[in-house]
Amino acid sequence: MKERTYLKWYNKVGYGSGDIAGNVVYALLSAFVMIFLTDTVGLNAGIVGTLIAVSKLFDGVSDIFFGSMIDKTHSKMGKARPWMLYGYFGCAICLAAIFFIPADISEFAQYAWFFIAYTLLNAGFYTANNIAYSALTALVTKNNHERVQMGSIRFMFAFGTSMLIQTITVGLVAYFGGGAGAWKTVAILYAIVGVISNTLSVLSVKELSPEELAEGEAGQDQGEPETYRLREAFGLLIRNKYYLMICASYILMQIYSATLNMGIYFMTYVLKNANLLGVFSWAINIPMIMGLLFTPALVARWKGMYRLNLYGYILGTAGRLGVVIAGYVGSVPLMLLCTAVAALGMSPLQGDMNALIATCSEYTFLKTGKRVDGTMYSCTSLGTKLGGGIGTAVAGWLLAYSGYVGGAAEQSASCINMLHIMYLWLPMVFNLLITLILTRLNVEKENEKLRHYPSSC
């Protein structure tokens, strides 16, 4: 029997375009906030890294909180869409605020300004928006193929936006005259683009009713609303081993991205050409987008996500090892080729991640009868912020430890060696760790067991 479909093509594209909004925030901060703070504002990279790390303590609490709040929300717009819509306005304001650090206040006040704006953005508004956006995958369709398509389209927009921002931002800052004023203008432009794309995405889909979501689940209560408290929701998460594996993978994926986003330093001081950041961004994002185009068909052909994700990351790890070798040989073309191979291998997991989390949420539902879609999708926001924050913080600490001098024409030998470690070695190590996790992440097989033999599991 053919599985029911819920979405038209324009619903999927409209939903996916919402990641333009997420990535004008994420890509700008992850790729450029550190060099803006060190080279334009004049702050210390190590102190900035520490503030980012401390900020993550608030994020760990807020992710589970907002996920639980989404699960308990009942409105005409549904559970997730109100949080996604209204949360982004705060994102836009805080994004601009980070780049509006006044030059005429004390250095301590500048650090405080950054910390408050960054924490409000990540622990508050971005969390509410991003968890809601991710949770929509499980709330607008029950068709797993459509979920994979939504994830693939979403990440095509995500990587396309990231590639564009990394390609044009240096030039835009120069076009607007350079310095703090130019960064403010760029931040405002990106915030406006984000508000528009987020609003269109919210309006492009409609959530299913609780009765429709529960329909057809054998042995499950067909219409009871969730009544668990935050502590109970947290308990449901930590008892789901697949959630913990996905969360760990997502965090590592974002740390990986954060270390690559420090490439602006590698391009400037090792390869001696800051504009190469855009070239490497193309080498990452074009293969990633190409892979995302084929991910839904490959998932269908391979009858699941497990093998595709695992074999893809084996290829991705081998590609990053090639980048390490090419980097020490000094061959930029070979670095670009191996970067592209790695990105292609990593693309399936990016494309089917939302569907994988939805499958993980179904595992909890089949085991306990409780639906925790919003709380379950907290791992995407937690991973994005915690992983990206840790990666950026570690980069700041390593830069400070190596003796980096902001704005200097040349850096010390110890700093150059550290940049090789940060841009070449660390991404390869993170990919290897993710590959090891993926060897055990076969939640689809476990769900099949639960459906056929629920009493024995």
C-alpha cells in the first residue's frame, strides 16, 4: 500500500527556505564574529572564547525548556509555528546588537555587551526558533520520504546560504568602507533577509492535528495531549539511547563546522589570501548540495538511512585525511578536491538528519506512548549552539595560546602551526568520531522490531 503524502512541492521548498534565516545568523557568527572581535573591536581571542563557553551553560538548559514548551503549546497556528515566527524577531535584533558594540565604552563593558547579546541570541531567541523549525518535520507530515525530502531541501538552502555569506561578506565589508560601521551595515542587511525568509517559511506549511499525528499507531492512545512535566521530558530523552547518539553526532558536526569556519585565519595567514575562504566554501557547499539532491532517492533505494549515512561518513573521513596530506604538501588544488570529496560523503546525514530525529522520536513513542517531538528536536538546537559555541570557543583559546596578534601582518611560527592543527587535523578527527557513532545508530531497525513485537521490547 502506497504511503499517504501530505505536502506539495511548494510546501517543501517553502519550509526549506527557512534555513536561509537560520544561516544568516549561524554562518555570519561562526565564520566572522571572532575575527570581527579580535581585529576590528580589538578584544582578546582567549577571553572571547571563554565568554562563548560560559554562554553555552545557559544553552543547555534552554534547549530542553523550549522543546518542552513547544510540546505543550496548543494554538491556531499549531505547536511549533508560533515559536518559529516570533522567536526570529529577537534573533534579528540580537544579531545586529553583537556587531553594534560601542567603541567609546570600557573594554570590560565591551565584553559584557557581547556576552549579553550573544547569550540572549543563542540561549533564547535562536533556540525557540530553531527547535520549532526542526520540529515541524515531524508535525506537518507522517510520510518518512517527505521528511527526508524536507531535510534535503532545508540543508540545500542552509549550505547555499552559508556558501554565499562566506563568499560575499569580506567583499561586502570592504564595499561599505571597512571597519565597525561596515560590519554593522552587513549585520542589519542579513537580519532583514532572515526576518523575511523565516516569515515566508512559517506561512508555507500547516501542522497536522494531534488526532492526525496519532492516527494509525497501533496500541497507542489516539488523542490524549501530553501531560508530562519538564523533568519527565528530560527523562524520556536520556532513556532514548538513539537520541543521545544523534545529539553527540550533531554536536560533533557543529564543532567540525566551527573549526572549518576559522578558515578565515588559515586563508589569511597560511595561504596568504583571505578571499580563498569563499573558494573553499564553494568546494564544501556545492558537493554538499549535489549530495542532498540525491539523498531522498538514495534513502529509498537503500531502504533506510543507516548504511547510507555510515558509508557516507567513511568517505567523508577519508576525504578530510586527504586535506591534511594536501595541506602539508602545500597543494591548494588538491586540498580543494579532497574537501569536495569529504563534503559529498557527509551530505546524506545532513539531508536525512531531521527524518532520523523523527524516527528517533517515534522510538520513544513506540516504547512509552508519549509524543515528545518538540523536546526531541532540541538536539538540533543544542547541537548547533553547543557544538558551534564549543568549536568557536576552543578556536579562541587555541589562538590565544599560540600567541595570535589581532591585525598583525605576520604571525609567529607557533601560531601558524596551531592554524594547521585547527583547520587540518581537528575536522578529520571529528569526522572519525561521528563515523564511530554511526556504526551503532540503526534506530530504523529497532523501530521495526517494536512495531512487530511491541510486547517483547
